[in-house]
Amino acid sequence: MVREADKSVGGKGSLGNEKLGIGTQGVYPRGKMTPDDKGLLAVAMAPNKEKGIIMIDFGTSISWIGLTPDDARAFAKALIERSDELEA
């Protein structure tokens, strides 16, 4: 499960100086998927207009993410919203 970070909480992310609650959260909303599961992952997404790309900060090194269909749609929606911001 992945959620887009709330920019008002957590540690400092690499996308800017605002505080981002990014990285693994140590909670397991759907139970532990595998023995190496680190729990809920909060990410930050930001358009970089100068480079014409969307930056995604996972806040940690990750090997895999598990997404339900709803999680996948929410992640895709966030990417599309950042894409729209990039092209605005």
C-alpha cells in the first residue's frame, strides 16, 4: 500500500525543504505481505518543470510495492495530476 505523503508531517524529503512524512511507516493496513515487508509506504511526488519530469521520492530504498486495484488507481491518479501540473 502506498499513500502520497502529507507535506505537513514527518521527516525532510529530497524534493524540497518542506517536511514530508515519506518512507516506510511501520504499519500494516492489510497485514504483512512477506517477511521483509516494511509496511505502508508514503511517497512524495512533485513536477520538475525545469527538467520536464515528475520526481517521486520514496524516502527509502525499496525492492517492491504491493498495490490493490484501488491503490494502483490512486497512485496512477496522483501521477496524472502531477503530469497535468507539469504541462500547465
